[in-house]
Amino acid sequence: MDEQKFIKTPPLLTYDLIGEGSNNKSFHLWIAEDGEGFIQSLVPKESQTYRLEEDTIKDLTNILEKHENAPLLTKIEFED
């Protein structure tokens, strides 16, 4: 994203990728019913938020739809 805005909506998922040594990474994921999606890197660097591409959102939506406990978000809201 060009301007880093705070996303007020709680993330759909928070996940950690555990690497060897101290190469761990954490992320927040937002995907809305309207096809909008974002990912935010949390660790080890300063948070950066990225808008997901349409194909990526479709792929992730297909994966999430197979899990009843991970419904898509109705809307993603940003801080003014």
C-alpha cells in the first residue's frame, strides 16, 4: 500500500512461519467477501501492509471456504 493505514477490523487469521534459528515470521491476514484482501508482516521487521492480488485472494478464498471456522470478513475498515 502506498500509505500505511491502520486496519481497524480484527484479522481473519494470524499465523506464524517458524524457520530455523531465529528466522521466524508472523502475519495478519484479512480477506473480505467483496474480494478485497491484505496481509501484514509483523515480525521480525517493522509492520508492513500489502494489498493482495486478485488471483491470490481467489486462491486463499477457495482454501478458507473449505474450513467452516474461517468465514470471510464482511468488510475491512481502516482508521481515518
